[in-house]
Amino acid sequence: MPSLSRAEAVARRAAISVESYLVDLDLTGDGPHFRSRTEIHFTAVPGAETFVELKPARLLAVRLDDRDLDIAGLDENRLPLTGLDGRHILHVEAEMAYSRTGEGIHRFVDPADGETYLYAMSFLDEAQRIFAAFDQPDLKAPVTLSVTAPPEWTVAANASVAAEPAPGRWEFVPTPPLATYLVTLIAGPYHVRRDSHDGIPLALYCRRSLAAHLDADAEEIFTVTRQCFDRFHELFAERYPFGKYDQAFVPEFNAGAMENPGLVTFRDDLVFRSAVTESQRELRATTIAHEMAHMWFGDLVTMRWWDDLWLNESFAEYLGTRVTAEATRFDQAWTTFALRRKAWGYAADQRPSTHPVAPAEVTDAAQALTNFDGISYAKGAAVLRQLVAWLGDEVFLAGLNAHFAAHRFGNASLADLLSSLAAAAGRDLDDWAQLWLRQAGVNTLRVESVVDAQGRYEEVAIVQSAPAAHPVLRPHRVLLGRYGVQGRAGGVELDLDPERDGGRTVVAELTGEPASVLLANDGDLTFAKLRLDPRSVPAVRELLPSTPDPLVRGLLWGEMLDAVTDAERPVEDLVQLIAAALPAEREVIIVEDVLTMSRPLVDRYLAGPARHEALGMISAACRRLLLAAEPGGSIQLAAARALIGAATEPELPAGWLSGAEVPAGLAVDADLRWLLLRRLVVLGAAGEAQIEAEARADRSATGEQWAARCRAALPDPAAKAAAWEIIVRGAEHSNRIVEATAGDFWQPEQAELTAGYVPRYFVEQPAAALLRPGWTAERIASDAFPRYAVDPVTRELAAKLLGRDDLVPGLRRAVVDAADDLARALAARQRYAAL
Ligand SMILES: [Zn+2]
């Protein structure tokens, strides 16, 4: 199917404007198809020739005004429209296919009770899997939806229900003008909770089998929703513009959530069925706030074309984090951003696939999908935070509000946003945009210090560098924090200006001051990798337990993780820091992130006895965390999970699974049981019989995914062969089952068993990636990459694959990134081989 190009979108925008969509869907019946009728009212310039998009299973009829068009005219997904002039009405009737990949209308049968659930996902250009559409973001129009479905179902959509004229029939009021990628609905025997706030009707939906879990958390979700609405209404002059606000938790969803106006869809893993940590609750809160931010940024004012995708995601990430931190109980959201989200951004920005936050031209929609990465989210948000530090909050918000007022219910580009912000600031932002938005690459800020015999600074400097591929130095506004074992000893605010000092900024204020640990981006205001001066590094171990500010501790941990990732320090240094300093940590975000983020480094940068020893030290740190942790608390759960994952012998997981020596307060619930079983499977201490028994006891969708993970992890040739079939062929399986299988196929402990699959990945993925739509294909290609085969041969195979010119964009991107990670792991192993 041809992906819509930027040039085609520009031409079509010039040729037509859309007045309205009337979409009528028949979702009755058990078959693989549903009936779709679309009526589009649009206006064309004289003589215009264009096309409407549709991906039908069977096209039934097309009528333009009063003439029937030949249905054979459908060319792949494009239906040509010719001889246009003035106002037209297009009728299209078709049978459409339900999907199992989370795109179009996804159909899911709940293994818990056999009930069927549907939801629509139109993003990015999948509205055409549901109805005939001019499927591009800048042809916005009101959508009036009607649905026929089993009368016992619940149906909800972007707009409110206008009428239910007969049982099993729902007619919705017209929406405000919407981009096609934002059209959604849910249909099925959904469980619902209702509330309202400040005149806005609120609802939560989930599958019936999750009802008790949603009910248990409904008050928390509504509270976060209310608090965020209040804060957004303080920040923005424009009130929430889409009437009601529904939040539906839906099965097998690809993204974290999708910002459909009036009906946000979330992955229903966010309805917690087992014990979770505060970090997971914080993630749900920031996701709620992120989607709410999109109601203004993305939904009210929409990008013109996908090259301004960052306008959506960077703003939603920035405002979602900010509003969560300011308005909800999750006041450490910026620490999570510093430690986890920015690490994602730094990693993406150092890869060969990096791109500017605001790329000058995204050629087509398929290309746009691969830009959903750490650049568009985390780097963009960090860059905006730097802009706020530079302009001041009042000016920034005045610019935003002017932007909303100027483009409400319309489209805007980067240039439009810059002009709104520049007008509010009274200064030109073109240079800033050129440096931060139009050029890729991350700077490193390295502190250098010279200390005299009395332990006082003779000179302190911050040296900025840039990667060879993107040699651009930038102005940064930073706070250079000074820390002693007694805590914070002061700080110097400064503007790094490479035009003035060539990238080496001497901090004269510190000359003569007693030496201490210097942190170059205290407060985390800019987007730059940090390096402590060498004399500060050993002091971090004592500093961490005595530093009260979690953000500072997060930055110090982040610096160590990044230095190890870059092979500037050995993994052993990180593991020793974990052993020395993590047991005293009381901020669950830091405990969980450090344990989670260090694990791939241990598994990929170390091998054999060195890895075994590192896992032993991490286990010891986890045991100390457990001893001091509050029973039933988040730190206990985070430490328990990491301890299970680091087990090299089956005694502990087998014991906990049978209820022996479980720490007081730790709930060995459904998900923890699966985690224990998976570890036993990897260690060869449990097999298919135990997996089958656990699956019988947990007949949920999550249970099915866990069983798929465990089966993929079995150290058994037949099980590996079966799992591989699912990964490279298995089109009959849902996106989630294939991802679960791919995610656990490779295990560091099973290098010998899976060695034959390493070359097969490179031979078989090009065809496998064609089986599924872009989003899922990229995810599976990434999960299935032989990430533990840290070997020059793997690297050569990857390079050879990338030499082909017939790879789909998602596969190419996945392999480029994985090969880059592999190169780092190889470099680290080579450098520290003697250790
Ligand atoms: Zn978003």
C-alpha cells in the first residue's frame, strides 16, 4: 500500500477542503468483517483530481454526487476522484476487516470470559481501515458517527451520544473539526465508571474481567484527572474544548495511550491486577496528563504534516511531566524524566538514526511512524524546558496561549509556533530553533577542575563537546551545583556560550572555594550528557546517601549509567556503586530505574563469570533493600522483582513460588508468580507442565501473554523452534502474543541453544516484517533482534542486511538501532576484557 507522501498531501490540501464526514458502522455479527458506510461532504477547486483512501476487505459501492463510480477503480488503497468542481458528496460502502494488530478496528475476545471487545485506532494513517477518508492531518472536519452493534453492548466515541433510536443503535452528535487520525470508538460489554468535574462529564471504561481492578483504582484515576484539568485550566486561556472526557482502557493496545479527543484510549495493562510500585502509578498519572495536554497540543491545534510530530509529542511530554509534578501527589515526575526518559532521548540522539527534533521534511507517513522515538518525546520536551528557563514561564505561556487562539480547531507548523512565542518574548527565536530543533546530536558537558595543595580550586571549567557526526555546540543555561558530604554547598548559574568561549567556560566564581562534587546540570534544565570531573567520581558513593534531593541523586545515577553505557567506565564500577549506595535509597523511582536500567548493561557488556559475579552483587544489594523496606511497599516490590531476575540458582524463586521464606508483606500475586516461574524456566528448573498449570490458574489475557513469554524462554530446542515460528510467521496471533514471544526468546543463559537463530534473524526478518503493519513490525523486529549475541559476526550480519534496499522502514530502523547498541557492547567488552 503506498504511503501518503508530503507532496501528495500538500497538493490535496490545495485542491479540496472537507466540510464533514458521516460515518455509519455495522458492528453486529461474529465474522471477520464489519460494514462501513461513509458520506463525505467536500469542496474542490475547478478541475481538481484527487483520491480518497480506503483499505477495504471488499469495496461494495462508490457514488460521487449522483453518479456511481466503478469499484474496480480502487488502486490499492486509493480511489481516484476526477472532474471535480465545487461542492460534492461522496458515498462509499465497503466491508472492512477487523484487525488483531491494534490498528483500524481491533477485535479482541477475552480469554477470561469469552466476551468480545472492539476499539478503533486511526493513528497514524489507519482511519482508512475504518472508513473512506482523506487521511492526512490538515484536512480536519466534523465527524458524525452512528453505530449498529449488539444491543447489550456499550458504545462510546469521540462525541456524546445524541440518540439511541432503537436497541442496538447509537447516534453521536457531530464532533468539532477533527483530524482523521483522531477518530475513535469503543464497542463491547465494557464496564464503566462515571464522574464529573468542573462541568466536564468523566468516564472510565475497561473490560468486565478487569472491573474489580478498575473500581479499586477509579478514585485515584479520577483524582489525577481532576487535578490535571484544574492545572491545565490555570495554564491555558482556552478551556478543554471537546465536551466530555472519557478514558478507556483497551486490550492489546500498541501505544501507552492515544489522545483521541473526548475518548482517550489507554493500554489496559494500566489497570493494575497485581501489586505495583509507586513508579508504575506515577507512569499512569503522567500518561493521563500527557494525553490531556494533547487536547490542546495536537487535537485543538494540529500539525500540518508529520514533520511537526514533535509539536504534538514534545509538548505533551513536557506539559504532562510538568502538570503531574505540579498538580498531583507524584511530585517526583521530573526525577523520572531526568533518569529514565532523558536516557531514552540521549540514546536515540547518539545513534546513526538520529534526526532533528523538528525534521525539515518527512517524506511520507510510513517514515513519520519511525520518528516516534526518544527524540520526539524526551529530547523535544527537554529542549522546551530549556526554552522555558531561557524565556521565563510567563512569556512561554503567553506565547502558547496566543498560538492556541490563532489556530484553534485548525493546523499550524513550527514557523507558526515560533512566531507566537517570538511575539510574546519580543525577540527572535530563529537561532534557537536552528540550533536546538533543526540539528541533531547531543552535547556532552564535562567538568574539569584543578585543585591546589590545600584542597581549593585553582580552576573550574565546563567543557562542551559534540559528536563528530553532528559537530554543533549550543548555548546552554545551566546550574553548576556544588556538593560535599554534608549536602549542597552552593551553586553557580551560568550561560554556556560557545561563540564567546569556544565551548570551554571557566567558572571564575569557584576559584579558591573548597573542592567538592560539581554537578554541571543541577536542576536538569538542559539537554546534555554529563560527566563529572574525575576527582568527583569516587565521592559519589558517599554523596548519594547524604543528598536529600532525589533529582540530584537521579542525575548522579544517570551520569554513572551513561558513562558505563559509553564504555568510559566498566560495568563493575556501576555494580559496585549499586552495592554501596542503592540499599540506602528511599526513593522508589531511583531504586526501580537503577535496577532496571543497569540490567541490560550487565547482560550485554559482561559474560561468563564476570556477569555471574555482577548478578551476585546486585542480588546482595536487593537483599539489603528488602531487609530495610517497608512490608508491602514499593521498594520491597521493586527489589523483589530485581532479585528474582538476578537469581542464578532456582532455590529462591522456587521457594517464593511455593510460599516459603517470602518476605513479610510481599504479595505473591498473579504477576509475581509468573515472574518467578519465568526465572525458573530460564534456569531450566521448570517446564511446560508448570507453565500449563499456571496458565490454567490464570485464564486472563495477561496470563496468556505470560505463558507465551515462558514458552519462548524454555531452554529446549522444540520450544525455541515453536517460538520462532510465531515470531517470523504467526500472522494468526495477536500483536501482544508475538511481542511477548519475541521479548523472551533470547536469554543470556541460552547462547549455545539459540546460536543457530542468530543468522536466521537476518535472513527471515525482511519477509516477517511484511506480515504486519508498521508499528507492530518495528516493535517485533526490535524485540526479536539477537541482543545478547555480542559478537563481531552479528555486527557483520546486521551490516549486510542494512545493505539491502528492500527493507520496510520499521525493520531498517530497528536493525540500525540494535546494531548501534551492539557496537557499544562490543566496544565495552573489548576495552575492559582484562578486568
Ligand atoms: Zn503523545
